[in-house]
Amino acid sequence: MEKIGMIGLGAMGRALLERLNLAGVQPTVYDSYAPSLNGARSLWAVIALSAAAVARDSTIVDVVVRTDQDTLDCMTGKEGLLAGARPGTLILLHPTILPRTTQKLVEIARERDVQVIDACMTGVPSVVREGNLSFLVGGPPELVERARPHLLKMGRQVLHMGPLGAGNIAKIIKNLVTGAETLVIHEAIQIGAAAGIPYPEALEMMRKVYSGTILNRWENRFDPSGANPRPRAGTNTFDKDIPLAGELARQYGLDLPITEQLVAAAHRVLKAITP
């Protein structure tokens, strides 16, 4: 039976601990921010004095910190995970970090016969508590399968995206799409406001007429064979509607760089597919 450890007990770490508690798992945990440990005690977690101490008591360790540097520090510091990890330990990197950081840590850990894979999380603490967290995982199939039963105690699905670093990349591009939607909406409501439509009314209108994300029918817009990632241009949207939005922005004297870039991108796609 695997013995579970966890580093990082912020909002996401605490939510993961709650899921493990529901599954009857008592992990060994550590956080450099002492107040975060109080919540862990209430969930019957075993409190360690360092990341190295967590590693010494665990066979699988969840790393739930925030940045690339945080991840490097908790792994390679004097009292970091690798200072205490036994041969055969599997470390799961959950933060949204660059794949090169994962690769660097994999190489360092390999010298100690310690395994590392990326297992990025898609969701916020409330999603975790509902049991709807998804893990985007990169690494050798045998390590992903070893981690899968543990991950499914905290989430609802484990998607193996490919080799080491693929989970990192999948999470970053997923968040790119999510963030881009917000930024595009921000520019769109500025056009509406300049024309006299209060932005709350514009947002409510878009919610009422929303036809769903293109991801729910991506096979209609992208080649499902995987031969070419270029989108299939809509008859009106790419050649007329997006350029019209750019023209409106200019008419109202608005500086909307994303809109201008979208107009240019639409022109490039149309040029590429026009015989």
C-alpha cells in the first residue's frame, strides 16, 4: 500500500486533503507557512517538520506549491523532498509550471532513483471539494498507472497527455484559452459601452444567446484526423464579423489590441485557405 505525503497546504492543498480524508487516507504533510498546518491537523494529517521528513515517510508525494521556483525549492533545498526521498518514491508535481522545470527535476531525481511526473490540476478548491477535479498528467505509462488510484481519490478523472512535461503544456494551453476568453470579452464590452450599451447588459445578452463553446463541437471547426490544425473558417465570422468589430473599435477611437490581432489572424486564416 502506498504511503501518501503532501507539500503545500494552501487553498488547493487543503481541498485535496479534504478529499483524501473522505477516502480514509492519512497523509504526512508539510508547509513552510505554519498557520496552514492547523487545518491539516483538523483533518488528521500527520505533521512533518520538513519536506525531507515527508519524503522519508512516504512512497507517493503530492507537491502543491505555486511557482517554478517554489517547486525547485521544495524539491532541491537543504531540507527538500529529494534530501529525504527513498529510492522508488514517486513525486507528483501539481503546479502550473514550465515543462523544462519538470525535466530538470526529473534528471536530478533520477540520480537518487526517485521518480517524478507532472500531474497538473484543472479546477479551483470548490471544484476539488465537489470531487470534479481533473488531472492532466505527463510521464511514462507505468508511473501514470501507479499514480492513478491515488489521484482518483482526489479527482474524477486522470488524462494521460503524453511524455514528461505534456501535463504542464496541456494545463498552460487550457488556461490560455480560459484567460483569452476573459480578455476578448473585456474588449468586446468596451465596444458595446462606446455605442451606449452598458457592459452588464452586454454581458447578460451574451449569456442569454450563448451557443456553447466551440470545444463542444470542435470536430466541425478543426480537422479531426490531426493532419492540419488550421481552423475551418466560418462563412461570415472570419471574413466579415471580426473585421467589423475591428472597424467599430477604430470608429469609436478605442485602443483594443486583441481585437486588432484577431482581425489580422482571421485574414491570415482566410488567405491560407483561399485557392
